[in-house]
Amino acid sequence: MPRDKSKVALAIKALICISLGNRGPTLEWKTSHLVFGFSAAAIASYAFFSCPRINNESAIMLTIFNFLFVSVTFPLNGTLVRKSALLLIGNVIGLSWNYLFSALAHVVAYYFGESANTLYMILSPFANLIWIVSYWSVCLTVLSKSENRKTED
């Protein structure tokens, strides 16, 4: 028995809406927000890689963070200014986190020898994962609260 393609498409669209937190039957993609976000992420990535004070590991991690953050949060509801501010704050937190973690690794390597660098190489991705997931959850909460305030007004 042939299925009606429009009903299947509508059901898939509804599932995507529900998984993203939208309760309506339509899904509005904020393409202008996505274009701006990816442009800002590309410019920031270029700045990270061209700055001599930022090591390559931090630049790679922040580039991955920027593109994942834009692809996850920019299609959601919320103002472009709020999303851009959250992206900027995330980059500042990421730079600070990597600078402090790198400084700690240098101190540990100075006192315990070069074998501590192996520990740094193993723990660094997990430490970055901790702050990225925590920051994403806070950002998603901030964006969902802004949507709830709109519906309550």
C-alpha cells in the first residue's frame, strides 16, 4: 500500500520539532542566523590560527567548538544578539580554560618531569569536553528561557 509522502514528511518534521523543543507542527530554520554564525565562526577560527599567542591545540578545539555551537544553537529560537554574545562568551571561556590548563600542565611537567606531558595529552580532550558540555547546557537553558518569556507575555 503506497504511503502519502506529504504525511510522512509532516511526521518527520513534527518529530524534529519535538526533539528541538518546538511544539508547533512547523519547523522554522533560522537560515540568516546560521549564515551569520558560520561566518563569525570562520572569522574567529582564522583569528585563532593566525594569532601567535594561541597554541594550535587551543585553536583547533575552539574551531570545533565554534562550528558545533553554531550548528546546535543558532537554528533555535532566540535573538541573534543573544546567540552571538553566547558564542563570544564561549570563546573567552575556552581561551581562558585552555590557557590555565596549559599553564598547569607546564608547572606539573616542571616539577614531575616530562612524563607528565603524556598525562596532559590524555586529559586535555576530556577537560575540554567538560567545559564544552557544561557551557552548551547553560546556553540551551538561556535560549529556552528566552522562548518561554515570549510565550508567557
